[in-house]
Amino acid sequence: MHAHMRELSDALTRTDVESVEHWGHTAAPALASGKHLFACGNGGSAAEAQHLTAELTGRFERERAPLSALALHAETSSLTAIANDYGYRYSFARQLRAHASEGDILVCLSTSGASENVVEAARAARELGVVTWSLTGPEASALSVLSDEAVGVPAVSASTIQEVHLALVHVFCAAVDHRLERLGLALEVPVPRRTST
């Protein structure tokens, strides 16, 4: 087996999947009641944050009502204006202060747990009463300390950590859908979808 695949397999086996599944079960009724989920990260982690919000506003594997979810890096005009005027460090936190309320949810993704703008977002979330869950790498970090809960991936390479984060995003979304169905909150008749070609 290729060394990268061995590292990935080992990391998947040793990662705390149950906690992320619990996050999804917890998020489901909050989102169904109108709370908002925000997600943030940089680079590949930004792509995964946006992947998460797309699965919630669209759908994952089951039909259900759309859920409010926003990737903080995706609002490019706000992101760049804040970075220009206040510094990139506050590019996520200032948006969170504009949009988030107590009881909302923030999901942070960072392979290092040390990205300043992600750490500042977690700090702002704590002040606002926003529940913060973080996916990080193997080491304790500023981000994990500021989060309500954090799951660290036990791997050395950033690429492996990101791959496991993506799997955890899917675990989270599946848990949301399952919990909504169990609670009878996924009952909206969906708008017909176009058939993929």
C-alpha cells in the first residue's frame, strides 16, 4: 500500500468520529428552528468549509428543507474589505459579529489550529454565545482551547488531515439528516430537482 494511503487509513481509524456525529445530532434541531451555521477555514480548509455549507443549504443524501449555512470566506467583497481595513486576522470574526446570534453554530477547520483569522473567529463566537466546534490536526492549539469541542486528526501531513476533515464533514451532514428524520423535521416537500446528465 502507498505510504499516503497507509497514513490516511490509520488516521481514519484513530479519529474521534463519534464526537462529530454527536455535533450533527445537536445541530439538527437548532438549524431546523432557524439557527444559523457558519463555517471557516483557509485554503483547502476553506474549500471544505464551503463543502459543508453547500451540503446543508442544498442537500446531502436525503431530501429535506434547506438549512441556513454560510462559509465566511465566500463573501469575497466583505472578506477583502475587512482584510484591507482591519487586517486579515479579523476577516472572519467581523463577519461573525455582523451576522451571528447566541445559539448559532460555528464550525472551524484548520490543520494547524493556529490560523489567526480562524482563532479570532472562535474568540468572537465565544463572546457572542455561538457554539464552536473545530476540526484540527493532532496537536493542542489555540483554536481547540477556544472551541466548545474540537476533534484533532492524528496525522502528520496536512493533506491527510484535510482528507479526514472531508470525511468528517460527511459524517456531520449524515448525522444532521438522520436526526432531522428521527425528529420529524425533514418533512418539507422538496422542489423538484433537475436530473443530472
